[in-house]
Amino acid sequence: MGTHVIKMPDIGEGIAQVELVEWFVKVGDVIAEDQVVADVMTDKATVEIPSPVSGTVVALGGQPGEVMAVGSELIRIEVEGSGNHVDAPDSKPAAAAATAPAVSTARTESPAPVVAPASVASQPAASKPSAEIVPRQANEKPLASPAVRKRALDAGIELRYVHGSGPAGRIQHEDLDNFMSKPQSAAGQAPSGYSRRTDSEQVPVIGLRRKIAQRMQDAKRRVAHFSYVEEIDVTALEALRQQLNRKYGESRGKLTLLPLLVRAMVVALRDFPQINATYDDEAQVITRHGAVHVGIATQGDNGLMVPVLRHAEAGSLWSNASEITRLAHAARNNKASRDELTGSTITLTSLGALGGIVSTPVVNTPEVAIVGVNRMVERPVVVDGQIVVRKMMNLSSSFDHRVVDGMDAALFIQAVRGLLEQPACLFVE
């Protein structure tokens, strides 16, 4: 038997180190060739590391959240034959911490196991296995029927502390009976919604969450932010969208407001090239771009990502809509490539139905502008002296004041407003 060592690969673009995000194997696992063993992150892109050989994992080279240099030892695998590595007689195995089974973590956040309240520690062991207090991961949903869940809710019991004796650990009524037979101070059993809690949870900031924190901190430190908010009557725009969906939805796909907003930005930017720009503040160079590469801020389970709709100026409503959908799906499933997450020249961000009234989005450096979309609501407004109900929506946008003057920002948003309120103008060349 021999040892095969997989080293941290050179992912390219001059990257010298990457962050280890997640292990998919542990010491002792038998793995197959091309099986993914780990996720690593560079910038905001997650890269899967496959094994080039089959064998048994004997050591892991790091822990999730650890920053590792390119070329450092990632994993050791025992293989048939000689392998690609020979230890010196006195050499030590990989880092001691790596020889223990790795703790399973989420891709971007690693909730620590939920700790039961301190009073549990002093409780004697239960006589019935089904009444044992079993703390689960904070994001682990116990298996139970709706009737069991309702009964637990009514009794003030947190199901994550209840041992399930059914198939696949399913919690049954008798498990609740055994649990409730324990003293009232038992973990997870709260007689009312006002009972005191002593549990806590530590969430390591690793992976994508760490990258988001670093980029937001850097943007707020370096960019002279200012925000501008304008309300827009989107009644006509929404009527157009619904009409287009009725006529072309089956053959071309349904339209959301996003491709219409992208179209308005593309047309308005023709007169404001200083806003479709990036700023290298170290070289003191502003680059104005002819192509409009729109970053679409996308919130997923793993955190905020910004896939890029390239050459939005050349796409139709439906081609842009299709690409936005594809990119959002890739980002939410952590499948977006590095190229799909870089190179934007302006960003569009929307919280959809949760958009609120006003927001202050953070500029996605090195861009100089971000357009934020707030919630669309029906409310009374005055039109030609009459109170009428209209569909209204705010745009809350932020700019880099080092590059964009306040007047230019206001004129740009007013241009976008004019296009959205008179949507026929979106298609007049």
C-alpha cells in the first residue's frame, strides 16, 4: 500500500491562498476516483476539489475556515501501489488536528451544536432510552408528524431535545410522554413562552459569510457612499408586464420586473457613462465601460452572491430574463463559476416583496453605483387633481461620491423613472 497526497491546487489568476470551506469526507472513509472531497473558496467563488485516485482517507490537512496556501497538503489517501508520496523515517503525519474526523459544516456557516441548558448536566441518566435529551444541530429539523409537533408546541417542548424512537429517528407520541415524565427543569421543556433560557450558539464566520463581511467592510471603509431615493409610478409598467406574459408567457417564458428594470438602466446609462464605471482607487483610474454587465444581487441559503448578467445592452427582455433566472439558480445552488461572479459594471439589488420602503444598499466595489428596488404597493396618489389608486415603488440607490456627483446621480435615477413610468420609451431607438 502507498500514500497519495492531494495538494491544494493552483486555481489560477495569481491566487496564493484559499479558504477551506467544507469537508465531504472524514478519516477512514473509502473514496472513489473523481469523488469530491472538499470545497474551497477563492474570492466569492466556491471550487470543488475531487480526488484523482481511489483509496482510504488517512489524514486531513486542515479544518473548515482555515486559510491554506496553494501547494500545501490538503488530504492523504492510502492507495493500492506506491502512491505519489514517501514519508521520511522520522516524519510526522499531517497536522494532528487533521487526523481526527472532520466536523461536518455548512457551506458558509457552521452552527455549533446547540448546548442544552446548564440544568441538564446535573440530571441523572434517564431510565428509558427514548427519554434521553438529545441536542441536535441548530439547523437540524427533527422528524415528527404534524400532530406530534402541535402537541409539543402546546406543551412548550422543543423537539430538537427529544429522542425519537421511530424509523429514521422520528419522534412519536410515546417519546413525548417519556420526555414529559422528566422533571420540569429538563432541557427543552418550557412550561411557557416566558421561561428563562441559558443556551447559546457560536457561529464561526467562514466561507462565503467571511467573504461577504470582508467585502462589505472594505466597501464601507473605502467608498464615499451617498444614497438617493425616488418613488416611481409603475402602474403602466406592471400592466405591460402582465400583458406580455399573457401573450408570450407560454412561448417565451414569464417576465418579472427585473428584466424591465435592467432595460431601463441600459437605456439611461447611454447618457450617463460615468455611472457605468469602475474605479481603481489605488491606481486612481476610472474606467467607463461601453458594455453593461449588470450584477444581480442574489440572496440564497449560503449568503449574498452577485452573479453577472453580461452584455445586458445586447439582450432582449426574454433573453435577459432567462439568463437572470439561470444565474440566480446557479448562485443559490452554489454552482456559479468564478467568471459568472466577477466583472460587473453596475449592480441591481432587490428584496422583492420584503423590499420595504427605503434601503441604503452598499456599493459593490470597484463599481460606483448600485440600484436598489423596494416593494411595489398600491396606494392613493394625486393625479391631475384627483385621488386615484396607483402601483408605486421606490428606487433606493447608492453611489460612490468620489466618482459620481450628486446631480448626475439624481438625473440618472430620474431618467430611469421616466422610462419606467412611460414604458413604451424603453423600446424607442
